[in-house]
Amino acid sequence: MINPDNLIINSWWSKPAGWTNDIKNGISITHIPSGIIINWEGERSQYKNKAVALKLLGKALLDSRTFLI
């Protein structure tokens, strides 16, 4: 379980050039103790992007522990 106190979560939205209504919601999660930063904007929903970014952060933390052992 990742301690929420160890995270900095930033979000943004961007609209591509042109006359489209396609808005991307991005999320950036920084894990303070390890310095790992995950950026994700693959989904249209910010909630889905946050869920994916947290999963990726968990995998990255497990991988970093594997290399430290």
C-alpha cells in the first residue's frame, strides 16, 4: 500500500489544436521518498488516468526494490 502522504499529485487538461472537442486530462504523481515520477494521459477520464498512474507507480516501486536487493 502506498502512503498518500508520500505523494504529490498534479493534474492538467489540454485541448489539441483545431476545432475538436477532444480534451485530454493528464495526471502526474511524484513519490517523494523514491523520487519516481509517473505522468499519464492515456484516458479521457481523469479518474481513470489517476488509477492507471497509481498502478504504474506501484509496479515501478516494486521494480526499484528488486534492483536494490
